[in-house]
Amino acid sequence: MKLIQVRKGQFVYFQNELHKVYSIKPLARQSVQMIRIKDMEQVAGKAEEITFCKPKHLDSFLFLGTRYTLREDAVAEEGGYILITKPDPDYMDHYTLNEFEKIESVDGPNVLTTRQNTVKFREFLTMMQGQEEGSNDISYLDKSKVTEEQLQEDEQLEERIREQNAVRPSIGDVYLNLDNQGTAMVVALEGEFVTLGTGEKLNYKDLYKSDNWSFFYNINDGEFL
């Protein structure tokens, strides 16, 4: 159904694909800010352009290129994901409707997430990897409008996202200049562009493929290559 009032966290269809609303800007021409769930691409639209979707048990969709099925009867496991569909956070917790949370540990039926939220079993659906038998694919509002080319791109999406994450640098990463053996740190990230401490600004994909710059040190794992 079409939405008259849009709320942060709602699952919606925009341009036939499943999205999640992350912000409302009432004064903007395109007031609804969304992320496309399959690849987390950010888009903006109007309330009259979107259709409401309420995720439920046995619904299936792509999340970051990987297919998941929602289960209300599955045991959550460490390292897996949950979708918070009935948020009732304690005062020390910080989560809202339809947030994706990664599980750090399991305490009986409840879970502790990597964001240090304790989520009660009645608040979430467990995301089981794969499309399970009897599940309902909600990735698209009208599957008849999806081209074969789009379906093929969806199949390759997980690998593409993995490759992008592998080559995308972080602020503080250090690169070695193969021409003069000097080093430079990544000091800024803006979209697909990286600014090095030397002042050079490069597309991160070009930096990854560069003949004169080589990845040297990763600030996240603290290991030299």
C-alpha cells in the first residue's frame, strides 16, 4: 500500500526494489532518504513513490549481496545477523525498527550484538543465510518487471561487494610509493576518492591498481604486508 506518513526504519519498495527508510527530511523536495537493502546504496524519493512492506517470518531478500530468510523459530548464532522487528530497547540499548544487527554472543534466547545491544528474543527475527523452502522472496515488488540481466547482476552482487570491500581503504591506512620508497597515509575519504597525506587525490580503485603505490599497512588489523 502507498504511505501517507513515512516512518524511519520502515521497509518500502522504491523503483520496484526493497529499501529501508533511514531519514525523513520534510522540507526537502525528495523528503524520504532510503538505502537499497541489497547493496546499501543511498537514494532519495517522495512518499507517493514508495510502497510499504512489513517483513515477516519466511520472507527472503538480498542483504549486502547475500540471500537471507527471516525465521521466528530459528536459534540465533554468533556471527550471524538479526532483524529487529519489534524494538523494545532498555535504557542502555540503542536500536530502532528494522535495524540489522550482527550477533557477538548468544545468551539463551537473547543476543548481544557487536554494537553492544542486548536484544530480547521477542524483538527480532533471525536471518538465516540462503533461501529456505517455503520462503517468500520480497526483493522486488513486481517480479514480472525484473529483467534477466538484473537477475544475473543480483547473482554477481555478493562477489562485487566483497571485491569492493577488499580494495576500499580506511583512514590511517599507509601506502608505499614504489618510485621513491616513501610512504603516505590515507587522510580523507570522500565517496570513491582517497586523499593521501602527500596531497594526491585518487579514486580508490585506481589506487588499488596503481603501478607506483602499494598497500603497506592496515590500521584496522595493525599488520604490515
